[in-house]
Amino acid sequence: ITGIALSFILGGAIGNLADRLLFGKVTDFIDWYYKTHHWPAFNVADSFICIGVTLLIIESIFFVKRCDE
């Protein structure tokens, strides 16, 4: 799981960096509203970074490797 999570984080970071270098900005295009509540806009690269971090957190909580085993 660690490899996949780190790949998602690295891929998202590279995607955002490429947008920044090629276009001078990162375009956020997913913008959610629910009644008066607004979730911050984000893009696919941001989503992959969040998924990767979430996977790392889940792995650290539920798949902890004990040193004494």
C-alpha cells in the first residue's frame, strides 16, 4: 500500500508542478456547493494527493507492523 500511496502523492505533485511550469497556474475545476456550504475548489492532481495521504494514514492505523514479531 505504501508504494501506491506514495505514487499517488508524487503523481499529484508532478501534475501540479507541470501545470505551474507550463501554464503558470494550477487550474482548479471541481467546485462543489451544497445549499450555502462551499467546498474549496480542487483538481485531479489534488485528489490524487489526498487519496495517497489517506492511504498512508489508513495503513499506519490498521496495518502497523510490530517490531517484536
